[in-house]
Amino acid sequence: MEISRRKLLQATAVAGAATALAGTSASPGRTPTAKASPRTKITGPATGEGFSVGLGISSMTGAVAGQGMMGYSEEEQVARGLRSPYYARAFIFVDNTTKQRLVYVNVDMACFFESLHREVIKHCEKKYGKLYPESHICITATHNHNSCGGTSHNLAYNMATSGFMENSFKAEVAGICEAIDMAHKRIKPARLLLGHSTLYTAGANRSLVAFRNNPKEDQAYYPQAMDPQVRVLRIQHGSTDVGAITWYATHGTSMTDANFYIAPDNKGLASYMWEHDEKGVRYLRGHKDFIAAFSQTNAGDITPNIGVVKRKPTGPAGTDFVRNNEIIAERQFKACKEAFDNAQPVSGLRLDVRYTYFDISNQKVEPPYTVDGNTWYTTPAIMGGSGTACSEEDNVRCPTWGVPFVKEGWSMPTLEGVFKALGITEMPKIPRKHLLAHEPKVPLLPLGYLPPVPWIPQVVPAQLVRFCDQLTLVCSPSEFTIIAGLRTRRLVSKILGYDLEDVVFQGYTNSYNQYVATPEEYVMCQYEGGETQYGRETLGAWLQIFAKLARDMRDKKPTPPGPAPDNYDWFTPSWLPAVPADTAPEGRKFGDVLTPPQRGYHRGDKAEVAFVGAHPNNRLRRNNTYTAVERRVGGKWVRVYDDSDYETMLHWERVGKTESKTVVIWNIPKNQPTGMYRMLQFGESKDANGKLTTYRGVSPAFRVNN
């Protein structure tokens, strides 16, 4: 982390540089709009009033060391420490007229799984009764590829993390629930405004071969083969800005699979930038209570590694993925601030939600939702051979086969060993008619057919959320390509009678089940097509269900809940060895300094101190800290940085089998006040009986000079 948070924030304040970084001037205004049905009659003046809103935030950071990370599903990517925590940001919207409520949560994680969804629903039911029904809970992931792994109840998503990780699972659930509880307590009358801008330099299409197989009309809507639209919902309590939700499409892969530290990637860093003032002070610490969420849309084929180089992820700063992450975050932050500043009060505030589950593995998809006018069927999930190539523009390495959880020479166990352990003696036979539904995809791994239960979800949720005349969300758990998202928005906007620009597609919501490419993209057999799991007309199945939800909303009809989602919480194997008891080097104790700091540093330097540590997973310090930097002020030590600050970082490594070395890293800002400082490391050691003992390591003092 070569540059400080304050430098980032100051950079965005410089008008000329900020404009260049934002990249918003190339094509001002909105992208061309496809013709939609006449807008529904405005139902009220554009005052932005009529809702009450509560906001909350909590860390949901799980295990920061020794366990697999989620996003790239690579066995090698085991966490070595903490770069930055990741958070749940909750917004509760209350329609003051109808009294309907919506829980909206943005989570800084790779995928929000059904396993987590179920626990949050239970929490809301137990604590609030019928106030927040399942249908009115909308939880969406930023698709950050650096969060903790092993938190799904679907085996495919836990294979690379040595199975289910209960500690991270509980941390993620707790963070989400705490954010909701905080938002519930802080509901106040609010004013909503909506702003737009465009951003062309934070994403590029990583699958142009497939994109260019779509009809010319679709391609013309996105002339640069990416979705530049930025939409910001601005939230005020009285005349005070208290929060914002931004929607923009780019993958959470700036850090690439070369990163081994838990971090929230570009969208989480953009949130961080906005939630701190120009002096670097977190708003929540200063009781200014501003919460900024950056949500995804149809980012399936959009990469932030805009150089689009295979096996060599390349962004604005070349292959420096830390700096690339900072720049892509800055560009989103600047573009959303532009939209925020031009936001206008919304009209027709009336909360309306439609929600259902459907079995996407068993759908009869009929015209007009199929691309060729014929009737098609979806099938249980099958990963295609092209899906095994991995997203090469975002990966430094890919498994030999490329399958995220299967590769040649993989041990513990090999795929054959996994099958044997689960009692699978041979690969299941797939009916020929099912194989035909997947042509021309090579049917490599039949995830929906593997025993004892399907390895990825088959019953999934679909949701429509209408806030006002200018904002309706179309919510799916899948990764839609930009054209798949465009077709979905066109369909819903036409049925509801809204302008196309007022309907936003939101992926990664309420569950997760891989990709959705258009049929034209599917037949090109690129990565996104291979990861479209349920057949060529997977998109058609989604169009069909969203048409049903939109008609129900238009006609004011209730939507049946559909089949219950699968619950595989009984099938959560884990084969990661237990963390052994901690030991310290002979003659040392936990918290002792192994490598002291220099006697003095200059602003802009990097300070490091190594301590005798213990395993960080002995007790997860969620909403607490593993690190701190203190300054000597008036004869007392005052904390100035900790885990929540961008300047600090925790590195952990094993020494032998049972010893740990922890390193606290502080990237000293160039405007840091001179004076005396020290660095601290906190943790718990575990003895042979499992007893935990808290320790604190304190470095010698050192001076920061000009």
C-alpha cells in the first residue's frame, strides 16, 4: 500500500486531476436510451419526501489468516493477513403512507450465499416479527474477490477453501445483522434524490468475441462495449446528507489473485474514500454518520483491469494491482460524487416489492422469451469446458484445467478423492435431452447432478423493488453480462411503463448461482458462457420470471412465494486441520518485539514492526483491531490509526509448525504530523487446553520527521 488514504482524498479534491481520473468527460450525459413504453403517470410532486430511512454499518470480516479466500476459488489463495476490513452497509426504507418496509444491505464480499441469507431472515423474524418479511429483504454483494471463503452451504463454492469455515460464516452473519439492527434504531424522516453520471474508464469488456455476436441494436446501446452508467440515490435527514447508494458495473477484481490479504477491492475502497473527510477522519468516528454503498449491476463481462491482457491483469497503473485498485476506486468515487451533486428529488415515492423463488434447473422457457422463438428447457447445473479457462484478464494464474475448484495434480483431495469420500463411484449420467439444452457447450462438470446434493443452487430468488417513478431494481443472484442485463431492463421497463434508464439491473443479490450470458454470447463458448450453468436459454428463464413479477407489480397482484430454496446446512464438510496450540520462541513471550522500528522515519516512508504473535483466528477481532498506531500527545499515547484505516496492514506467517510472526505495517502519510509514535499488535494465544490469553505487543517509540 504505497500511498496513503489522505493522499487519495486530496487527489480527488484537485479539480483538473480529479476530472482526468474520473473519466467522465468523454461522453457526457446518459448513454443512448432505447425507446420504452410511455412513462407511468407521475404520482406526486418531485419533493423526494414520503419515506423514512435508517442507516447502519458493521464489519463482517472473518478469518484473516490461514484460511482460503473467496472470489477466485483458488486453493493457493490462503489469507496471510488483513489489508482492510470489509463491511455490511444497511439501509432501511419505510414508506410513510403504506408502512411497507425494505431492508437493503450492501455487503463488501464476493458472493452473498443462500446460507447467509437464511440466517439473516431468521434474525429479522426473531427480533422484529413480521416487520421485515423475507420478500422485503434485499442483500447485494459488491463481488469483491478478496473476502473470506468457505461460507456457503453449497460444496462447489467451498472446495478451494478446504470446506466450510464456521468462524467466517458467523462473522459475516453477525456483521450483516448488526448493520440492520443499527439501521432499525436510526430510522428518521428522509428525503431521496437521484443523480446520474457516466464513467468510461473503470471497466472494459473482457469478452468482446461474445459481445460482438449480439445483434447490432444491442451493441449500439453500448458503443464502447461496457456499461458507463452511474446512478446514485442520495439520502438526507432534513438538510443533512446521511448516505448514498451507487450502482455501477465493474468486477471486484482489481486486486487480482496475486493478493493474499483480506480487503474489499475497488468498491469497498470507494466507500472508504467517501466515508472519510478530507483530513482522513472517518465520519462515523466524528458522529457525522455518512454511509456510502457501492452496488453492482450487470458486471458479468466487465473487468476493472482495463488493459484486458490475459494472465497479466493490467489496469491504469500497469500490473501494480494495489495502485490499480486505488485508481479504479477513485474513479468510481469521483463519478458518483458528480451524480450525487447533480441529484434531483424523486417523485412518485411508493415502495413496492415482488419476490419469488423458482427452480431454474427445471424451467420450460417459451416464446417470446427464447432467442429463436422455439420452446427450450433448462436443466440442472453443468459447468462448461470454456468456463474452466477462468477469467484470464483478472487472474495472474489459473489452475491447469482452469476449473476454479478442479485442477491437474490438485491434492486434498483430488477430485477423484472428493468423489470417493462422498461415496461417488462414478460420474452421473446426464440425459441426452439435457445435454442438447447445453449445446454447443462442452459439459465438463455436472454440478447439479453430483451426489449427495447439487453442488450449486437450483432454486433461486428473483426480486423487483420499486422505490419511485425514477428507480426500480431488477434483482438476481447471478452475474449478468451487460447485454443480458439490458434485455432484462428493456422487458421490465416496457411492462411497467417506465423509461429504460429508470430501471436498474442489480446482480449478486439474495443468493449466488454463477453467470447469465445471452444465447448469442453463450454459443461463442467464452468464459461467461461456460459459467452459464443451466443451459443456453438460462437468460430466457430469467426473462420469463421477471416478466411475471413485473406484470404482478403493474396489475397490483400478489406474487406466490414459489418453491422453498434448498437447505444443505447438514452437508458442510471441512477438511482444514484445526489450528494447533500456539508456542513462542524460547526465552520470548507473546507480544515481544522481534524486529523493532527504525529510530526515525520521514513522511511517506513505510514503517514495519515484527512481533511474537499467535494465530489471528484464535479470536476474530471483527469491529475491533489487530493493529494500532499511537502518537505521543501531551504526555499520553493517543491512537491515530488501527485496522479500519487504509494506512495500516497486518501480515501473519507461520514460523515452524506452531509459532507465529505478526508484522504491523504503517504507510506513513506525507502530511502526517511530526512527533513520537509507536505501533501495537493485539491478539490471543491458545494453550494446549484451548484456553485463550489476550496479549498486547508494543514497539519502541520512534520519531516521524519532515
